[in-house]
Amino acid sequence: MRWSIGTKLIGLVTALLLISEAVIISFSSELFLQDNSALVQQVNAQAASNLASQLRIFLETYADRLKVIGETWVRDQAHKPGRKDHHESLAIELFRAEPELVMAHLFQNDLKGPANSISKFIADDSLKEGQWNETEQLNQVLSLVSESPSDRSPSEKPRQFILTRMGQSPALIFVLPLNYGYYLTAWMEMTRIAQTLRNPDVANSFLVDRVGRILLRSDDKSPELTDKVTLAGPLRELWDNRVSNGQTAYFDSARNQRMISAYHRVGVGDLSVLTEIPEAKAFASVDRLRYRAELLAIVVLCLSLIVGYHFSESISLPVRELVDAAERISVGDYQIQLKPRTRDELADLAKAFNAMASGLEERNQMKETFTRYHTKELAEKMMTNTAKLGGERKEVSVLFMDIRDFTPLTESMEPEKVVEMLNEYLTRMVALIRTYGGVVDKYIGDAIMALWGVPEESPDDASHAVRCCLEIREELARFNALRAARGEVPLRVGMGLNRGKVIAGNIGSPKKMEYTVIGDTVNVASRLESATKDYGTDLLISRAVYEKVYRRFIIEPCPNARVKGKTQEVEIFRVRGYYGENGRPILVPEIPPNSPAKIKFAS
């Protein structure tokens, strides 16, 4: 599948943003989770500590106040035994001051027998009276105050707290040692303690005794006396080792969720406060942060995609224009003028591309100009500067072709008609020369000098040259038929073809030079063209050409001739035709000169 630059840029930007956002959200959430986890545990532990402190202060203060009342009762019992009304007035004040107080008993234990209940006070509330088994509760108290002789007096013994029931509601019994072997017991509802346990920072709070029984819970559920809290892992170990506080996180299979739990001992009556909060609730802020971060990431991603699209278009659009321009140049269309859309390197590239197109157009025009005078290969070689100044030795076939009696023919013609005739004639001849791989070296008036073997040599150069000459015969016959139909004089030509070593290269000066060939081979070809008049034919070839082509063409020897500039005789041949594909000889009629032949044979 092919992806555009714009798509790749958008994909790259999107991938980088997604990776960056994922990393940022992941790391920030993890760091926030760690910080929040420590904070939640700290808050949970602090909540347990605060609850324990509040309960300790409340219970100790409550117990101290009850003890003051109890000590007053004891003094009255010792010094004013008959003042029952005074005791009752004190009780009434006590129940008014402490609405949670339900019942109070004053016991005496002289360490010689069972404890005796001296006084009993019940709150003046008919709804509370009779809702619970008073006898059962008294038996629990008597089990504590009816002790065997001990080395400590009751006043030296610790305070006791007993979990009990008042109907369906939990209650707490204070057992307070007093002076002179007395005990004060007070039954209290847990309404105020339950209010103390409620803490908005934690999910659940429990008041438990030393064995883990739940005395009170913050969710308003009424615990059974046999209910116990579940302590897991390190918290269980801390609990068993009677450590004053601790915290842990554990998985609660009953509720199928992880919990963060902490406990703290109250310090009164061997009571403890336990707090717990589900991790899901504790880390809800993390989830909210992650959710908001993801929403923000989506918004940023959408905005970045929009910006990335416009950014990619600012790159891909100029690139597409450059591609289109390159395709136009590849098919020869150099009329390109790109408009820079930006102020960056792409704008510089567009300007450079315009300059390149202009340069290519100039080069193409120059090339077309060259190819009017030379072959495409020679023009390219000259333009690429691979032709060596001073020349190089090559073996080429050289053709000279001239119109017979050109001067008398054109004396009576207008110059425009002469040029028109020459152009028509040269167009046909040059097309044939190029068709057979020849290079038009130069025009000498009405004469043509053509080469085979430059700039690149071929083993069939000589054959191509001879075949071109025979084709010129046929083409000239067709051209003369056209001229005759127009009432014009037919043209006659002479052609001389030679082959040999020459010097080919740029001849001239650095300011002006011409690619041509020089050497004796060229001179002999020119002499052979001139000799066609004397031999009464239109085409003569040399021995060097004959040796290359005699198997393919119908060739007749001619008497040797002396040519200007040569001390030895030159072997010459006339070409009558060629052999077809099946070896059948095919004659091509010669076009004789206008004047009678005047042959000069060598002696």
C-alpha cells in the first residue's frame, strides 16, 4: 500500500502524540496513585487515631464524671445512711445531665462475701424500662465485682467496660472501682459514641473489644454480640501482638473488593477503633483524574490532527506540485512556473525547480538546434562535453554528395526559389542519412558531407552507408518525378564513399569550434564524388568500403583512377544494387549525369 507524505506526517504526529499522552497519563496517574495511596493510608490511619482519641476522651471524661457521682454516693452512704432522698436527687441530676445513661447501681464488696447492690437508679423513661433483662445484666456485673480476696483493693483495680444489649440496641456498662470497696456500675446507650464513629473520610468505622467483637459500627447496623471483624495480613499480626495501631490493604472476598484498613487502640477498657475504606472509593479521584486526562488527551489529539493536517498539507501540497512538474518535464513540457506557498526550504526548492525547468528548456532548445545539424547522439555528446578538444582517431565511412550542374541550374532562378528547392532536397536527403545512422557533418553549398562511425562506431557502418546511397537513388527518382510534374528541372547527384582512419573532434578555438573529421580519407571521398562525372555514374566507392560490403551488394570494379593528392592509383567500384533476404539480386537504377561521360582512366 502506498502512503502519501501527508498521511505519513499525520500518522507520525498522531503516533507521537498518542505515545506521549499515554506515557504522560500513565506516569502522572501512577505518581498520583502513589501519592494518593500514601495520603489515603495516612488519612485512614489518622481517622482511626482521631476516633480513638475522641472515644478515649469521651469515655474517660464520662467515667470520671460518673466516678465523682459514685464517690459522693459512697460518702453519703457512709456518713448519711438514712438520706435516701439525697441520693435520689443526685441520681435525678445525673440522668438529666447524661441523657444516654439508662441505669446505675452502687455495689459494695467487703472482700468477705458476695457483692451487694446498695442502691439502684433507673432513668425516668418508661420506654426504656423493661426493654432489656436487668437481671442478666446485673449477673454480668456481679461476676466482676464479686471477687475473691486480692492483694489489691477495688479502688486499685482497672475500669471495666461490658458490651450488652438493650433490646435490639447495643449498650455499654461502666464498672468503676470506688473507695471503701464500692463499685459504681452504669448502663449507657451508645448514641453519642455512634455519632463519634461517623467520619466522612472513611467508609466504615467499628468499635471493637480486645477479642475483635464488634461493639458498634458507623453504618447504623446493629451488630450481634458474636460479630467479629476480619483482620488480614500484617494487621492481624499487629493485633495479636497488642501493638497500639497499624494499617494494611487486603482483599475482602466477601465483598469482592480490596480494602484499606487501619486500627488504633482507644486506651480505655481495652477497646479499639477500626476504620476501612474500599480502594475503589479511596482512589476514585485517581480514576477521575485519569478520565479527565483521557478526555483532555482526546481533545488535544483532535486539535493536533487538525493542526497536523494543515501542517502536512503545507508540505505535501508543494511536494505534489513538484511531482506533477517533474512528470511534465519528463514528457518534454518545460513551461513550468511553480508558486512558492511557504517561506521555508520548500519555497527555495520551488524556486530552484523553476530555475532548473528554465535551464532544461534552454538546453532542450540548444539540443534541438544541434540535432538539426547533427544526430541526437552527437548533439548529446557535444553538449555533455565528452568530445575531446583536438580530436580522437576513429575509423569512419565518409560520404560526399553533390548536385550536378548546380550553378547553371540556379542562374535563372530567384534566390527564394533556390533556397526553397535546396530545403526540399536537403530535407529528403538528410532524413535518409539519419534513418541509416549517418551524421550530417556539414553543408558545402549544395553538397552534403555525411559520416558513419561517429560519435559511436558500429561494425555495419559501411553497409549502412552504401544502403543509404542506394536509397538516395530511389528517393531522388521520386523527387524528380514530383518536380517533373510541377514543370521543374530534375536534379542529378554524384556520391563518393570512402572508409578509413580520421581525426574526429572539435576543430577551431575555445570561442568557436566545430565538430568534424579531417584526414586523407575525407579527401579521397571528395575526389570519388568528383570522379562520378568521368565514370558516368552517381555512386563510387573505394576498396576499403568494398571489402566491408561486397557480400551484400552488387558491385562492379572500375578502372583505377588517379586522384588529386594521391601518388598511387585508387581502386574504385560502382554499386548497381543489393542482395535481398533470399539472396536475390535487386538492381537500383543509376542516375547518370546530364553531360556525356568523359572518363579518365589511369594509364
